[in-house]
Amino acid sequence: MKTKIISSIILLVIFIPLLITGGLPFAILMSILSVLASYELLKTRRKFRTIPFAIELYSYILVAFFTLNNFNQSNIFYMIDYRLMAFLIIVNLIPLVLVNNKDKYNLTDALFLIGSTLFIGLTFNLLVLIRGYDIKYIIYLFLITTMTDTFAFITGKYIGKNKLCPKISPNKTWEGFIGGTLMGTFVATMYYISVFNNPYGILVVIFLTMLLSLLGQLGDLVFSFIKREFGKKDFSNIIPGHGGILDRLDSIIFVTLGFLLLISIL
């Protein structure tokens, strides 16, 4: 527990100033985290499949470029750079012919790299764009995930009895799921109505915030499923006491994607 607390403090000391600063410093931080997240995905899969180092290396470079794409634009809507998309597809498919050895690199590997690069790169880029648009929105999203995760843990620890998905995440309970959803929704909603003007009314904000809280917890379960699929407890041990980048940011990734769908209302 001591290690976990110290790690949390260090993370906050690094993250909060860069979040407040925004701009290029925050974009660079997100690009570093996206590369680490991509590394964790490939490392998790490495137990069953390895790919040539050169191909793995440029996948990290592409993830960083996707994360930094249009980092200084003033609107919140993602604008795909099709040059990056074209390059991503080309550089992952051409090695199929150059390597010409399905035991070293095959179509499944190529599609996995394309999918993981898009998934990680675009999600972290959305965090950059949301911060650039208005810091209050990204605080809102982090409040949802932080409060949901915190109270899900507390509620599950002290009154949790009924397992939620024992085959995927043995420690999660229905009580924790409900407690986390209620408190995450309450705290984030109070923040939202305090700092934003919303023409749709408080009930709409409560409903949409609850949807994001639920989505964050489902995202947590999705990443837990991926870990169990590859026989891993954590994605890595980059953050002592916490696991890896994806272990900490699994919820915010899905909340961010959900927020993109609801941005026209929120």
C-alpha cells in the first residue's frame, strides 16, 4: 500500500502541472503514455506471438504521431489525417511480403498492429484535443473515472458479496459496480452543473454521466478480459503498486470514446 501511495503522489505531481499547462507539453506526455500503452499491448501478446523488432519499433512511432495529430487545433472534433492512415496500412502490410515467413510475421500480426495503433493513438489524441478545447471537460471525465473506481473499490471491499464477472475480474462485485456508478455519477454531475451551462437540464446530465460511468466500468472489464485472455494479471509493472499504463487508464479510454459520441449533448 505504501508503494502504491508513493507512486500515486509522483504521478499526480507529474500529471497535474502538465494538465494545467496544456498545449505541447501535455500532448508530449500523452504521446509518451500512448507509446507505453502500445508497448504493454504488444508485450501482453508476446507470450504467444512475437514480431520483428523493426516492425514493432515503427508501430510505436506511429502511435506517437497519431497522438500528436492536430494537437493545437481549437475544436474538439477529431480530424483524421488520411496520410497517417495510409502510411499505417502500408508499413504494416508490406512486411508480409518482405519477411515472407508466417511464423515470424503474418496477416494476424499486421491487423493487430493496425488495430492497436488506431485504438491507442486515436484515444490518447482525443484526450489531447479535449484538453485543448476546455480543461473543464477533461476534469469532468477524470472525475467520473476516479470517483467511480474509488467508490467501486470501497463499496466492493466492505459490503460486496455478489460477484460481477468472476471469470474476468474475480474481485469485482455488483455492490461495488452500483456504488461506484452512483457516487461517480453524483460527484461528476455536481461538478458539471457547477461549471457548465447545460440547456438540456440536470436530468439529462445525470443520465449521460451515469452512462459514461457505466461505460468506464465496462471498459475496465474489457481490458481485464484481454489480460485474462493472455494469462496476465497486469499489463506491466511500469507503475509500482498499480501495474501498467493500461491498468490505470482503462476506464478513461472508454469514457473518452463515449464522451465523443455524446459531445453534441454535453
